[in-house]
Amino acid sequence: MTMDKSLKVRAGLVRSRSVLTRAERIERLKASDRWKEGDSPLGLDKVRVYKFAMKKKKKKKEDESESEGGEKS
């Protein structure tokens, strides 16, 4: 049998996740000094998940002109 296209995983999880695991939440709470050693891992505070948008790189006109025109003096 073949797998459906929607079930195939190309490069793992590429997009950002909207939910953190408990360990990830504890790490972020420790970093912001909102969690102390010995606190219960149940009922953790909310932690904001930042979503990063990848920007496309723009080609500079200077780089193109240097490669075409040779060296500048």
C-alpha cells in the first residue's frame, strides 16, 4: 500500500508549533524567573509562543553590478 501525500513527513516539523511541552514551558518559566525548583509541574502558568516569519532575502543591485562589470577602482 502507498501512503497518502498528506501523511508523509518531508523534513520533520518545519512550521512553528502553537503548543509547548511541559518541559519546554518549565524552561521558559525558569528563564523568566517565574518558576522555582520544587514548584508543582501541574497547573503551570501560561507561556507565550512566538511565531517567527521567515523573510525572503533581497538581492542587492550592487552585488549584481560588481559580478557583471568586474572590479571597481
